[in-house]
Amino acid sequence: MTGERMPEPVSREAPPLTGHAIASQRWSDLVFLHWRVEPDRVAPLLPRGVRPDEFDGSTWVGLIPFRLSRATLLGSPPVPYVGAFVEVNVRLYGVDARGRRGVVFRSLEASRLFAVLAARAAFALPYEWARTAVDDGDGMLRYRSARHGGGPRFAAVARPGAAIEPGPLEDFLTARWGMFTSRRGRTRFTPNTHVAWPLHAAELLELDDGLVAAGGLPGVTARAPDSVLYSPGVDTWFGRSSRD
């Protein structure tokens, strides 16, 4: 495509938001599971004007369970019940013609119906209403999800390890300062900011996943992930969206 810029450098530090934040969230106890995927498999799944972002000749798909809490929207105070739940998302990595790097969500599982409807309306995100939960004990995290009315399920057991100093791959997979969405055929970019990720090594002990296949990439999670990371979490703020 003519006029495409080179992708912006991957930066562990987030650029400042332009204008006031319109939403915020706390993300805690994240387990980052990632697999290498051929770019040609991912390209048809991205919004218009977004191409697969690559590292070491591959693009990547992420499967990420975590606790979301202290959610606010348009200056509201944190909502204790509606704004606190376990989320499991499937995400891809893209770059647009302006060189902006961001994530593209294929699905996001959440247990609060109001939050699902609000995120669909406000951000055009493909949230799904599901029974999501996490148990912790014995130094392990046990995440699970099942959509209401049937559909793909998810369960994972992971053991966080020692803190690590992120390398280029870890930064590529986690230091993402925006997301691409599509509304009525127009691509939108929504920036976000938070402190640099505190990252730990992690071990995946069990995985039963149907979400990545339902998101358009069957067979990927049948093999062991190429990267497993853990983060205790960050506080995150979102800026206003801009259209392509």
C-alpha cells in the first residue's frame, strides 16, 4: 500500500494521551499466553487499513485471562460490582498506515452483562457475556469461562514465577498503547496509557481452550504456547478514539 509509514518503535513507556482520559480500569493477575501465527492467516481478521504486526517473521495471537476492576467511564466513580469481573480476551497485533501499533480483539469474555453492553456501545468491542471466574491458591491461578447459551469454553491453570527484565519479544507482546476497532466499516484507534508492565516468568500447567478457534484461528492452541508471562497488573487510562 502506497503511503504506508514504518511501524513506530516498540516502546516500554507509553506516550502521553492527547486530551483527557475517557475511561480507566485496573488490570490484575494477567496471564499472557502467546502463539506464533503466519501473517497470512491473521490478515483477513483485521480491520480495514490494519496489517499484521510481525516479530521475528511471525505475527502472534494472545489469549489473556485477568481480573478487571475499578472500571470508570466518562468521569464516573469506580463501580464496585459492574466494573469488577474476570475477563478473558483473544487478541491479535496490527499496525496501520500511519505506523501506529495496536491490538485487535477477536473476543472478550466478561461476566457482567451491563459491562458487556457498555463496552460494545462505547468502544465497538466484541464482548461476550460469559460465566468467568478465577481461583487462586498454592501459588497458582485457575481461570475459567463459559458463554451463556453455549459456545466456546476456556480453562487454564498457570503458576507465576520470578520477575524478569523484558526483552524485545516481551515488549512487542505487551507494550501496546492502543487498540483498533471497526464501526460501520470505519477503523478506529483508541489510545491507552499505563506504567511499564511489571513482568514475571510463568508456567502453563493446563489449558482447555475453544476461544482462539472461535476467533478464526483453529488449531493454534492445540500446541504449547511460544510465550507464557505473568503480570501482577497496572492501572490503565483510555483516550478518545480517532477514525481512519
